[in-house]
Amino acid sequence: AMRECFYLSNICPQNHSLNEGDWNYLENRVRGWASFFGKVYVVCGPLVAAHPDVIGENCIAVPDSFYKVVLCNMRGTWNAVGFVYANDGAHHNLNHYCRTVDCVEQLTGIDFFCQLPDDIENQIEKEIDWEAWRIRH
């Protein structure tokens, strides 16, 4: 699995400042949640415009932004949170990037946690539990 993360099919052009800055901070937070709660489910990917900028001789599409959604059972209570990062070098606090999972689903067209019971899925995807995720709001 670790080798697969380095396949070219798993790589997107990302602003260097984003990759080393705010996106890296989020990745470290997710690792911290996994360490603290024992297990997290993470889905992430690019958001590409209808007519994206392209780079290189193979015309690789450059995403406008990136998303990440995180699901965790926090000691018996399910919680989910989403994030959307513009593919630029801006720096903001983590709460600037936070979105409900419903919002990220609208942007991506993906139903992320459809295997959860509907009552749980609907509740956790429509709001952010700032305290549970320890994100200053």
C-alpha cells in the first residue's frame, strides 16, 4: 500500500507552499486523530474545473483545489468533517478550510459515508462538531 501511494496515477500537481504548509498541517492533524482515537477513515482528492490549467508535455490538469473528508468513531460517537483547500500558497487557520461533509459531497458528486445507517450519516454529514475535532471555531 505504501508503494502504491507513489504511483503517478496517485499524484496531482499541488502548490508547493500548500503541500509543505497548510495541507501538511492537516495531514499531521489526521495522523494525530488516528493515534488518539485508534482509527480514522479518510478520503481525499482533487477538484478540477471544467477547463483547468494544464502543465507539461502531457497536459496534466492542475486542480483548482483539494478536498479531504474524515470519519471517526470517537469513543462510541461517529463524527465526520470535511476540508477544502484552494491550490495556492495562502496560509489560514484550520477552521478556514473546514466544511461539512454534505458541502464536500456537493462539490465532488461523491456520497462518502453511505454505508453508515442513514440516521447517523445524515446527522454527521450536515454539521461540524468543532469540539470533538478540537478545531477552534
